[in-house]
Amino acid sequence: MSKPLSVATKIALAGSNTIPCVGFGVYQSGTGKETQDAVKWALEAGYRHIDTATIYRNEGDVGIALKNSQIPREEVFVTTKLHQRDQGFDSAKAALETSLAKLQLSYVDLYLIHSPLPGKERRLASWKALEELHRAGKAKHIGVSNYGVKHLEELMAHCEIKPVVNQVEITPYLQRQDIVDYCKKHGILIESYSPLTQGIKLQDKPLVAVAENHKKTTSQVLIRWAIQKGYVPLPKSVTKSRIISNADVFDFTLNDEDMAALDALDEHLVTEWDPTICE
């Protein structure tokens, strides 16, 4: 597949499926106008991949923004996630119906189990529900989030349909090579959330040096690093200028020296939570 040329450029998912190479996240975006405006600006900036979740409490606002955009449904890749309180076979199916109603959609492009936290029995029951939802056309693709290797191995041993995505926090400062290697081996695409380290490392000197060499922002460098690793980054912002800037990452390439400098920054920086290590 050709090198991505914009945030809307599609890359391969398992099989013959595709996904836009950068997603727009709405985690912590406030309900109402804040999320609606952010999604509106993202779509205007060229994003065609929106990532929300039940726990974000803004699925309804994402739905309003999508409807108001008048962009054809098939042109926007929409992801939402199963809240841990809703895990279980029947409750997972009901949860997606609730999400679809809020989003004003008949299907989502990707439905993820948000975390493995509720334990083996409930997460496996949830996966069976996701398989049914996929077969029914309610979820075009299904996957997981925050799964460590243990959880992935467990799922692969029991599933009839394997996950196409594992969405997990990955940055140069948190590289999770064990998870990455397992996913690559099994054809599971990595989506990297919090790709900008929630702002914690944006002034870090080695990162700033790379950015200055390319006359780019440190945020743009972090997004570009993820793209060149073959991940789908999910940057978020509610500021119009930053939303536009975060999409402007296709007029430069990080060379081998840049990538090596960034790869050397791994310090296992978890910015918020780490369900990948739970039982």
C-alpha cells in the first residue's frame, strides 16, 4: 500500500479492509458545543476517522457533528468502545445499541472492548457478543483496547473472529515492544492513543531537537513517529489551530537518525492508567 499522504489516507486492516491512517480522538472533550466544534473542525481539516467511547459521554455530540457535516456516512470511519460496566454477553449487545442511538448511526466501523479490567469471564463473554454484532452488521470491525499480551493470548485461544485492532497507549516514551511484536505476528493493527503524551513530554529536549531540525512542532513529530512505525495515532484537541496542525504531518519524513533518537527515549511513561497488566 502507498505511503500515507493525508490523515484520510487508508492503510490496511486484516484481510482486504482499510482504515484511515490517523484518527481524531475526543477523550476528555466536553459535552455539547466543545465536542461538536472539535469534530466539525477535524472533519474540515480532512480527518475521516473519529474515535469516541461510551465512557467519554460525548457519543451524542459526535453524532450531531457527523450529521451536520453532511459527509456521506461511508466516508467517515467511526469507532466507539464498550464500557467496562457493560461487559458481558447480553449487556455488551445492548450497550452497542445504546451507542448507535446516541451516534445516530446504524453501524460503527469499529467496536472495541475498552479494557480487560472486568476479568476473564466477562471479557470473553463480551467478545462473543462482539462477534455476533459483527455478523449482524452492527460493527464492521471488532477489536480491543488496553490489552496486554496475556489478554491477547487468552482471546486468540477462544475467539472465532480475531481482533483487527488493539488500541493502547504508545509513544516514544512508552513503546511496549512485547505488545507490538505480538500484534504484528498476528496481524492486529496497533492504534496509539495519547500519542502526544498528554503534553507531558512536548518540551523534552531530544524531541524538541528533532522538531527544530524539521521546522515542525513536537506534536507533529510524535504523530509522524507513530505513522512511520505503522501505528494509527489518535491525537486529540479542542483547539482549532492544533487540530489543523496535527493533521499537517505529511510534508516531512523522519530519517533513520531521527527515528533512532526517538526510539532511545523509552522510559515506560504511562500517562494515566495501565490495564495491560491487570489480571
